[in-house]
Amino acid sequence: MLTILLRGTEAYDRALAALAHRGDADLARVEPEVRAILEAVRTRGDAAVHELTERFEQRRASPLVWSREAIVEGARAFSPEGTAMLREAAERIRRYHERQLDRGFRYEDEGVLLGQRVRPAKAAGVYAPGGKARYPSSVLMTAVPAVVAGVPRVVLATPRPTPEILAAAAIAGVHELVDAGGAQAIAALAYGTDSVGRVDKIVGPGNLYVACAKRLVFGVVDIDGIAGPSEILVVADDQASAKVVAADLLSQAEHDEDAYALLVTTSEAKAREISDEVARQLAELPRRAVAEASVRDHGLCFVAGDLDECARVADQLAAEHLSLQVRAPEALFDRIGAAGAVFLGDHTPEAAGDYAAGPSHVLPTGGAARFSSPLGVYDFVVRTSIIGYSREAIAKQTALLTGLARMEGLEAHARAVEARSPG
């Protein structure tokens, strides 16, 4: 079922090279339409949001904006059992993210006060998709870090909020909800409308239109990144359980037809055993059609020569989810630089990271783990540098500062220093 590629073959090298570009989303195709949507909302506000919702979703949101009280009231319709599970997950996510809090710092260096102030953004928008499936876990994974950071206004944008989404929003501490999806929701958050106050940061995954809209509003607001299809890379040695590895691969394949289920192993025999197990488990999945398309189009297995090569492949792919099902997972992880989240050992399912382990499941995709990080508290804060010179300190550094200024031909800079110096 998986496409098995043997080390030293042209197909192996070609597939690895192609995967390096898997993050190149086809945003150009939708960009003209997205630009028109953004401009409509920017200039006509609520009226445009309603018109676009009627066009794309054949409905009118009423109300467009939900208050905190309305969110909490709507959450009462969700089952007590489901609510309890969401509460437990939220508490675990909260405990993890509290460890990321940065209090800033101050110190004195030769009479100069230096430091960094860290404060929360004033408003953050979190997006939760409303298409093929509903993900209350994504509400928790985006809103809880924002609340832990101290953001005083967290706005959830999601179309047709369901009881489980409302329950997650209430538990996470969301302050407002915008009943809109797609590029028009991103525009409302970025530019503001009569009823939607603009935000400073927009985070969360979405479809191609949402990703394109986030890219285009970057600069007006900050964003967390451009999310592509979900992906998992499992590294398995000859002792790995084929049943467990296949289950982990399919846990990502069932997300979307474009998801990537990737495997690298040191054993050709293990590769074939896992491939057969993937086919067996696929036959029993409720979302078989989705997972089957993902595995058919993007299910690859690289048979490497040894664990060192497995580590090199993993580092090159910089996968969103990296599962190390080997004898010494931490030792192998030390040899891998880039990954969104790592899952250590046979007993650690990727699904734990999706729901309740603690770290946010909003992760860099498409190889972006080379330069970006999981969503966290640090995404919702703003840092300010602090500099304070005493009379003695500026006198001591006058020669240094004026010399550097004149080195660059900036005489006014030099004179601004001298104006503060005695004599």
C-alpha cells in the first residue's frame, strides 16, 4: 500500500527531493479571489461579511458576533461527559503553556539600564475550520496559550458554531466569537468591521483561502504561519510494531486527502510488513476514502541503510509530527535538528499530541519546522527593548557612539550624543 523506496535508487533520491517542496501551496490560484474578498470586507465591513457568507455558505449569520455570555450559554447544550473531557484536556494544555511564560528582564551594564519588557498583545484572533470536520481541540490548542499569555481579548472565528465548539471556547476562555469562516473571517479580524473589533494576531489552520488570506493580511496583523496539509514521519527500526506504526500513519492520513503519511526504516522486511498492515487497517476505517487517497498519493516509505541515515532524512524533511519508534528514541532525536513535535517511543501516539498531552498541536508544516516553532505563549506577546543611560554612562560612551555614527556618515546621530555630554 505504501510506495517503498530503496536507498541508492533514483526513485528514492527523487522522492526526497520532491518532498522538500511539499510546502509550496498553490496560493497563486486563489489569490485574485481572496484579494477581492479582503477588499470587500475592508471597505464595506459587516455588509460584505454577510454577503460573502450567503454566497459561499447559503446562510446569514445572526448574530455575527457572540458575546462571552452567549458562548457560555450555548456551551450548555454539549454533553456533560464531553465537557468534562474538554476541561481535562484544557487543564493539561494550560499547565504546559504556563511554563512558557516570559517575565522579561532588567540589568545594569556600566551604568546603563538595559532590559526587555514582555506584554501580551491586546487582541488575538483564533481561527477554527468548519468544513469537513469540527475540531474543538483546535480551539483549545489556540485559545488556551493566548489566555495564558494574558491576552485580554481572544476572538474565535468559526462558521456555524456547534455545541462542542462553544464548549471548547467557553472552557478555553474565549471572549468573543465571530460566526464566519474563510477569507472573509480573516479579513474581519484583520481590518475590523462595525461589529468585529480588529485584532493584533491571527492564528490557526484553515483551507487554501484562509491560508492565502492570512498571508495577504500579514503586516496589517501578525500571523502564526501558513498551514499546509497535515503530515507525519515515523522512524522505525526492525523491532517496531507494524500494527502501531500503521495506526500512527493512518491517524494523519484520515485528516485529508492531501495529508502525508511518511515512513523511514532500516529494514526492507519491516517496510513491507508495515505497508501490508496499513492496507489491512485501511479496510476498517470509517474515513477510508479520505485515508486511502492520502496513502495512495502521499504514502511513502524510505528504506535507509542505518539510523544515521534515518536521522538525516528526518532532518531534511523537517516534519510536522515526528514519531521515533526505535530502541533509543531520545538518542536518535539528539541527531535530528528540525521537527514540529517529536513523539518518543512505541507508547507515544501522535494522537496524544493532538488532544491532551499539553503542547499545542498547531505546528509548522511542509518543512517549515526548519525555521518556525509550535504555537505557544510566545506567539501572543510583544517584546520591547529597554535602554536607560545615566549622565556618567553617556559621558563614558560618547567617543564610541560618535565614532560609530561618523563612520556611517550620520553627523546628526553624533551630535545627538554630544548634546548630552558635558563640555
